[in-house]
Amino acid sequence: MRGNPEFPGHDSNGFRNLKVPSRADIVVFGDSQTYGAWVEPEDTWPRQLESIIHSTVYNMAFAGDGPVDSLLLWDEALSLLPKTIIEAFYAGNDLFDAYVRVYKDGKFPELKSSDPIAQNSIQSRNALDAKNNIRLWFSNSDDDNRWWLHQLASKYSKLWGLLRRVRYELVRIHDMRMTSKEKWEEQKLYAKVHPECCELFDNGHVRTIFTSNYRLVGLDQEDPRVLEGRRISLMVMKRLNDLSIMKNIRFVVVLVPTKELVFKELGTNPTKNYLSLTQNEEQFWKITKSFLKENAIEYLDALPALRKQLTSGNQPYQESSDGHPNEYGHAAIAKLVAAYLKVENN
């Protein structure tokens, strides 16, 4: 998946850069957390990283992408002759996206598990969801409406890009006209109307809205599809690292946590679902870090940097149910990566 080249802020390849360079020192893979949903292009952490280190950074992240997509984009990334490739690995939905890309979209079928027990568990869970009429937001790649919109967008790409930009600007203007108090009251009302998905957090210093139920679907370490997505993601990470070594390219994984985990140490009276989510995520990161260490894959954890930003006076997320970093969150990640690359290069 990639963006519409006609959308303002996208380059001719459909990615969020000023232009497509002839070569780039660093190429970044990732999803909407790295693409920079709801922040200006110059505020995304790849763009801020570029400003800090004064090297060309090409952002190939896009909403809905994950490690499997990075493998699909590998040859295109290589054409830029990068010295370093960064994989931004997001806990929130990358696991389920990996499962969907292989099992639903048919990419890299060799990555499917050959274990009959795992296959049966996946089929049983899908059958259970179908019986209970549960449609997961992660796995709607076959949705007819999305297919129709995609075809329309492909045919009328300039109009589609313009309409998306207009929507973005209208939301931005609406937010700019509201005071912080008005925005928070609007968010509180939304959370009150949607208690099944939203949890208010306000400790007197920082405030936001958690979506623990929503995130838990993609991080449930008892869901066989999530476990399969985790296995696939880690195998792909190893393959990307091996490919990098063959080309004498440095490969670094940036671990991007959920907003809920970033706020955990400030929590008071957490709900059962919030505790379950953060426990599942901590288990997932423990397994991931162990795998990366065992396979000598470089990584850095963005969690401490985001938590430090949270207590600095400029919280790294919006005061809303949106789970993407704001400009301060992106700045924290950019500074973390820049410092790591500088130290390691020295």
C-alpha cells in the first residue's frame, strides 16, 4: 500500500516526502505512526530526524503497512542506495496486519505456518468470529465498499486527493478555532457516548482518551492470529536484517509502543481492559526484544523517550482517542534515533 501521488504532501511515489531523491542516506519503513497521521509533514519524526542529522531521510511509511510491506518494498528502497534502513515496528496493529497480509492478501505464502495445530487454531478463531458476527477492523481487506472506493480513487486520483485534503483541512481549522477546554469537553462527550471503546484519563496534569478494547484486539497474545502475526513479523525482521547484511546496509528496528503503555506509569484506577492491554503489550515486547537480541538485530525502544516527553510538560499524544503521536511525540522519537545513530557511528 502507498499513498496517492496527487495528495498534497506526497511525492511522485505516493510517500510523504518533498520529492523522490536520487539516493537517500536513510530509508524508513513503518505505518501511520511513522507516516505522521494528523501532524504536518515537517513534524513527522523522519523529517525531524533529517533536520537533526543533516542527512537525506526518505520516509516510505504508510497507514496499514507493517514488516511484510517493508519486504515488499525492499527493492524499491535499495534503488535509493541507503546506508541505513530503519523499520518502525508498532505494537498496536502490526501483528494483525502481518497476519492479514500473508493469510488474507496472499503475500509471501511461504511465511504461513506449517504447524497443523496453529492452522486449526486460526481457522477455529475465524469461525468463532463469523458465528458471532464479529468483523475485525484489522481484517476488512476484502470489504466491497473499500474496493469500490479504491477503484474510484484510482480513476479520479486528483479529485480523491483534493477531497481528502479538504477533509483534513476542515478538521484542522475546526480544531484551531476551539479552545483546549472546548476540545476536551467535546472528547469527554464522545467518550461518554462510546463507553464500549473509550476510557477517559485525567490525572490533573495530563489527559487523553484510551481505546484499550480496540488495541487489545491487535495485541491479544492468546489470539492465534495475533501470535501468527507476531511470528511472521519477527521472521520478516530477520530476513530484512539478513538482506541488509548482504548489501552492507545497517538495519535498525525502532520499537513504537501504544499510547496506553506510554501512559501506564501515570495511571490511577486502571480498568480491567487497560491492564489486560498493557500486560499483553509488555509480554509482546519482552518476546520481541529477546528475539532481536538472539539474532543480533539492532533495535531501540521509543517507550522511555515518549514517557520522558509525557512528563516534560508537552505530552506526546493528542487529548483525544487518537493513538498517533503528535508533533512532540514525533520529536521525541526523532531525537532518540538521531542520538542513537550518532553514538553508534562514533
